Amino acid sequence: MKIIPVLVLALLALPALAHHSFAIYDFNTMIPYEGVVEELDFRNPHIAMKLKTEDENGKEMIIEFIEGPPANMLARQGLKPDMVKVGTRITAVASPLHEDKTKFFLRIIRLENGDEYQ
């Protein structure tokens, strides 16, 4: 009969396994990108965004933030979706994915007025 409590505990722990580690990102690197919001998915568990910017040669490029902070956490800090809607100019600070340096974790959103959200 000792197996039943262990089984119950194991089943209760399963949802905790659903959340992933952030070790897939290089959090020692923080790269700022200035540009215009091209796409925004302001949702939980993590927001996602695409930012239109230019590379060092002036060529247009899209930066893909595959995830960032939870939407509810940003909202508690005062950032509302209409403040970063498509067409809004922002600075986004990001950490790259280890396996694909073209995809990022969004660390900081800085509005033109200087307000920061992370």
C-alpha cells in the first residue's frame, strides 16, 4: 500500500515537468535591437514578438523573439499590449538561443520614452 502515495505524488509532479529550462538560451549575452514591432503575441506563458530592424549594412531584417517574459508579469509592471502594438518603435534586448543564433529570448522592452519592462 506504500506505492499509492508515491504514485499520487508522481502524478501531481507531472505538470511541473511541462515547464522547460531557460538553459537553451545564452543569458550571458544581451544584444540590443532597435526597430519597429512587426508582430506581437502578448500571451502566457511567454510573449513572442518579431521586430523589423536593419543590419550594419542598412539591410532590413526581422529579429524573432521566440519567447520572453509572461504577459501577465509585463502587465503587472504596467506594459499593456497597445503600448507595443504593430508599428511601435522600441528597443528590445535579447539573449540568443544556443542552437540557433537567429532566435532569441526577449529580456527587456524599452519604449521610446525610456520606460523599461522585463
